Amino acid sequence: MSAAEPTVAFVCEGPTDVEVFRVLVEHILGRPIRPLYLQPDLDALDPAGGDTRVERWCRANGPGLQWLLEWQAVDLLLVHLDADRCARFGVADTAGLCATIKGWLGAGAARPELLIALPAQATEAWLVAAHRPSTPALEATPRPENALAELGLLDRDRRGRSLKSAPRYAPMARTLAGRLDDVRPVLPELDRFVRKLLRHPTAAPTRPIDRRPPSR
């Protein structure tokens, strides 16, 4: 691992999620990263993602994950699913969803590089909190992207549906990063993600660490 520029691999539902996590990881680690886009493949201009592709990637790569990470010199592997997928996979909460992902990965779930991120309901909820006063209930509000459209941060199509555009997400994520200390106490899953990342081997030793252990 390069102390200055760790390699961070992303397995996310879609390209907008990658934008949010890329900005947050770089901010929390306190130094530039070398991003590696495993799912979706942004280099191939793949516009799709989705929970099924995350599951497929985990099942396909979990058994040989050690060799994949060593071959790509990966320091941190971030696997993401939004917690609005809980019902789809027959679990009640983010703890159950985390266990489901580990089940897909099999032996790969024990790799020290792994970090599982489970925003509730979606990464957009974290972005909303950075742009307006919020409460913990925000993480349970369905379709938080609609709130981003109401704030003028996302466009709408002719039917009034919010249009997710990856280039629009990086500036919103930078706003979130700048307000992270204010927003974390409001959103439990965001706080859990930050604490897990600060305890990851890639975290710079000079970064201040919240000593409370994550619950999973």
C-alpha cells in the first residue's frame, strides 16, 4: 500500500453511489486515493448497476477475492447496497443485509480489506442532510432523491421523476464531506460508515478516531 495514495476498489449499485463514496472516502482518509471501479464498470461507460449486479459480483468473486485484491493491489474494497433493499432480500434491517452480503462473499467476507456500506434508505439521504436541517428519520424516508430535486439539486423528467446524473453527485458529496461532523450525529448509518472507515487499515494514523465501536 502506498501511504500517500491507497487503492480503493468500489462495488456499488450505480455510478452515482460511486461518486458519493469516492468523495467521502478520500475526505475521511485525509489523502488522495486511486479509485478502482469494479461494479459498475465506469471505464466501460456502464450506466446501470443495481443490487442484482452487486450480488452477482460478490458471488462470482468472493471465493477468489484474496487473489483479486492482491493482483489489483487493493487496499480497501468498499461493497455498497442501499438499505431499501432489505425487503427484497428478506431481511429486517441493515444488520441482516450486512450478513447477506457476507454470505454472498463466502470466504472473501473475512478479508481485512473489506468494508460494507449500507446507507438507509439510500446515499441520497446523506446528501439531503448536508443541504437542509434533518433528523434521524431521514434515513428511513423512501426515495430521498425527490428531496434533492425539490432543493433544485437534481433535475426532473417530463413525468416529474428525479433524474440521477453522476456529475451532479460529486459536488453534493463535497458539501456533505464539508459538513460531515455536523451530519454524522443525525444519521446513524452514516456515522457507522465513518467509524468503520476510520478503523480500517487504510486510515491515516494521524486522523482523529471516534473510539466507539461500530455495531457490525
